[in-house]
Amino acid sequence: MNDSPLHLAVALDGAGWHPAAWRSEGARPGALFTPGYWADLVGEAERGLLDLVTFEDALGLQSAAPHRPDDRTDQVRGSLDAVLLASHLALLTTHIGLVPTVNVTHTEPFHVAVGIATLDHVSEGRAGWRPQIAPRAADAAHFGRRTTPQLTDDDIRDPELIAARLRPLFAEAADVVEVARRLWDSWEDDAEIRDTATGRFLDRDKLHHIDFEGAHFSVKGPSITPRPPQGQPVVASLAHASTPYEFAARGSDVVFVTPFDRAGAKAVLAQVDEATDRVGRDLRERPLRRFADLVVFLDDEPGAAARRKERLDALDGAEYTSDALVFTGTPGELADLLLDWRTAGLDGFRLRPGALPHDLTAVTRRLVPELRRRGVFRSAYGTGTLRERLGLPRPRNRYARQG
């Protein structure tokens, strides 16, 4: 058994990950776009002592197909900006990590870096971000500056086909992450003097131009925002295939993977390890935390969660499936699964509640106590930043003189 702490996160999205969740008992569809709705969810996650929450985001309205828009009006459409939402929630929480999704295909890297650095300051060291490419060609029309590949129905049947078509966008995204990291380092930790007697607010020698020149853009720097409390906020990415595994190996601190069983988890982690070898990453210097994603429907009574999902499937008119395993069962059964999969080498899990708030409270009030009873989960938050909680070292500043 892995003796390191089990990490647990939840992925929040609208009324839940099932497309009919907004019609389920206890749902609050009228509150989806209100700050109070999200404050309640994240407050619940923090009471459950979870490591972090992630927030979905997109550049276009949601659709049933991942590669093209649709005209459905019977599913949730619309969302709040994930970074701005996380900044608001930072003021209402104390310990939990806040990890918004940020699209990097049509967004300037300078603005991304400043926004996430600001979130880290506002949250006092609890920020992360999930860089995401824009896989839908229709999203480019909102900006009018470029076009992106149009995926076909055949492409989306195979993660490797999708990755191959989108490889140029992943290469661009890798540059965005590199620029963000350089901008976070462009202020040394002690660049601010703030000496009213001498009138020196800043040590100009401790601000640095990053002078990034890449295939997609050039960025001079420095940032307008002082170095974040964590040095560099946590970068997390979702990966299904070889190209995104390599993207995670190059620039991420956490990778979310989507196996369907323990053997699959072991195979996926082997591919992640191969990717880290290809890019030459030293995992002793730069650890990479590996989380498995699962969609969860949880009820105390055996069979109740499966029946609840079936009712939601009937409302939606189709059986809900996902890129990740869809689990229906009791909290105890889920605890068994998590601890079994953990032996494959996983550091933690990101759970996607099928319906909110039902499946979130089942995680915090049923699953967490069960994991704690088994001695694998915390009974209180410790001190420190999100990086420290995940066992990630604070990166040294690449521009500061060493010694």
C-alpha cells in the first residue's frame, strides 16, 4: 500500500456532469449563474477537507458532441468565467485549492499568467490552472483571428486520432505554459523594497525581461504582477493519449488521466512515464502528481445510485457515458475501488459528481469519513500552500542569482 497521503479533488461543472442533472431532485438550476451557488459547493468541498476543486470553462456554449456546436435547449448551456469565479471564491475559503480551466488557444499568454498569478495572491497560495486547447473549430469564430482544425466524427472515436489532429495546438499550449512560468519568475521574490524613507519601492535589477521567442508568439516581459506566493501556481492538465501525456510531462505539476480499471491505470501511468522520459524531465527535481478521473453517482443503499442514473438517462433520452469511468454505487464500494486503483501508482483522484449537490455531499459526508476510517485521508488541513499540500517543491526563480 502507498504510504503517502491520498489526494482527493472534485471537478465542478454546472449542475453536475450528467447532462440531465439540472432536472434532478435537489438541483438548483435557477442559481447556476449566481456566486452563492458556487460558494455553497466549494464551501462543502472545503468542509470535506478536499485538496482542490477544478472549474470547467469553454470559449463556446456546451454541446452534446465535443467537436461541434448543437441546438439543444434541454441541457445546461452557459457558464461563468472560471478564473473570475475562482478569484471570488478565494475570498470565501481558507484552505482548499482553486484550479480554474483556462483556454489557451485564443487567449494571450501574458493575460493568462497575470490572471493566475493574481488568483494566487488573492488566495494566499492556493491557485492552480488547467490549460485547455480549443478543439472546436467553431470557437475560433468568436475571435476572428485564426482558424483551427475541424474534427470529424471519426476523429473523436479514437483519442490518438484526436491528439494527432490537434498536435499543433498542444505545441502552442506548451509554449503558453512556458511563457506563464517565465513571467511568474520575472519578479524575484524580494524585488519589492517598499522603503518609504528612501523612496525605493522596487529593486529594478530584480525584474527581468523573459524575451521569449517561439513559433507562435513572442513575449518580452516582465509581468505586471509580483511573483506568486507559490513561486509558480500549480499547473494541471487532462490527458487521454500520447500527445497530451507529453504535454503534461513537459509543463504540468498534476496530470488527470482516465483509466477504466486498475490494469488500465497501470498502463496509462506507464505511458505517462514514457512521455516524461522522452522530454527528459527529472521527476526527482520536478515531481508529477498523477490523479485518475471518475464520474461518480453515490448513494448509501445498494443499487440506488444506478437507478438514479437510469432516471437521468431517461430524462436526457440517452445513456450517459464519459471519457472517464462512470461509477455507480455506495461510498464504501467507491472507497474499495480507489484503494485498489491506488496500488497501480496513482497519487490521488479527481471525482466528477454526476449530479450536484447530491453527489458532492456524498463524497464529503460519506466517502471522506470512510477513507478516514481506513486511515488513508486527513482529519484536518495542515498549513501551507497548495503546492506544499501536494508534496510539490517551490520552484527556484530561474532569473535570480544563485548562492
